[in-house]
Amino acid sequence: MFHSVGRIMGWAKNYRKRMILGFVCSFFATWCTAGPVMLAAWALGRMIGNAWGENELSGSLPWLCLSGIVVLILLRFFFTYWKNRLQESIGTERAAEQRMELGDVLKRVDILAALTTELSTLELQSMKMVDAVVNGYIQVAVILLCVAIFCPPAALVALIGVLVSAFALRGIGRQSARTAP
């Protein structure tokens, strides 16, 4: 997992700061995505506690929850916008640099057109892949933290499952590297 992120950061070169800021925005956007569900679960717990006579329910609870949910949704859009603004052009800009480097090397070769066509595909897909990989890790971390808030033993079991799968994927990656140079 960290190896993949390290390789992505190595590929980003001069765009690392923007990439990291995008990851931070992605982290907060993921929290803002999970927040309304967590807030609704908390409110439901309060209502169940009230039904069982464990606590009293405030008349402002629904309005506070609704306000909190609206704020979290707005924050999610805000952080998602900045993540996209910071990161989306990195793939195009980095691929353009690689295209120039490759063009300098292959100026006298006729296959330049085919290679630059493949680089345009790379431009289009590179940040989508980075987003999928890194944001997948961020989402796993946020989910584990959310589960830890409600049930720490379940979070521990989930963390062990994530670590086992990470080690399994690392082994698969090593085997693939050996068998397919």
C-alpha cells in the first residue's frame, strides 16, 4: 500500500505539493461523506435511548441534525472541488512533460506518432488511477476510524482484515514482478 503511494509520489515529481494537498482534501471529503450517516446513527441512538427512558430528547435535536447534515454535505462538495482542482491536471501536465522528454529522444524515429497517441491515453487515465488507488486507501482509513468510534473491537477486527489483505496483495505483487518482467 505505502509502496504504491510512494511510486505515485515519485511519478508526480514537481507536483507533489498539489498531490498531497489533494489527498488532504480527499481525506476531509471522505469524512464529510461518512459524517451524515454517523450523525444520523447518533441521533437514532438518542431516540432509542429516549424510548427506553435512558435520556431525554431535546426538541432541537432534529434541527441540529439536519443543520449538521447540510453543513457536512456542503463541506463535502467544497473538499471534493478542491481535490479535483488540485489533482486533475497533474496527469495531463506530467504526461506532457514525459511526451517532451520522449520526443527529444525519438526525434528521428517514425514511431513518434504512435507513442504520443499512447501518451494521450496515459494523460486521460493517469489521475483517474491515482485517484482510485490513493482515495481507496483514504476511504479504508476513514471507514476504520468511523467504526472505531462506534465499536472499537469491530474496528480492530477490520484493521486485521485490512492488514492481512495488504500482505496478501504484496505477496501477489512480488510474485507478479518475478514471473512477468
